[in-house]
Amino acid sequence: ARCKKTKYIEENLNPEWNKEFSFLVESLTQELVVNVFDHDHVGSDDLMGTIVIPLEALETDDIVDWFEMKSEDDDVIIGENGKNSRVK
């Protein structure tokens, strides 16, 4: 498994990274797992949620799906605005 990391965005409750990564894919049956952490200046960063994206869902050039972020308990995470936290 390869790991990629973005920089953190300070003082923003709705960050947008607009970052692209490339990965070698051996099979479309694999999943892309995205873990989202907060950034702590002291101590370790806390896991905020996880997005699991089946690579089959990314087969087309026209990706229109949003993927919901879930907690460690597999509950959909709701943002402060009352909407589901999600990634596109």
C-alpha cells in the first residue's frame, strides 16, 4: 500500500485541497482508502474520518460521485453545517 499526504490547512472548517495523486492500480477490485486527520501542534493528530472508494467507481473520466466520510464506527460524519462530510 502506498501512502500520500497533503499539507494541512489552518483555521478552516471547510478545507478544499484540490490535490491530485497518482497510484499504480493492479486491479479495479481494489479500494482507495482516504483517512482525514486534524492537525495538532502538540501531541498526535486525530483521525476525523475515512472514505473508502471502490476503484470500480473511478473507471470513467467523468467522475460525478461524492463519497461520504465515515467515523471509526462506520457512521456518516455530519459537518457543522448539518450536511454530510464528503469527498469528490
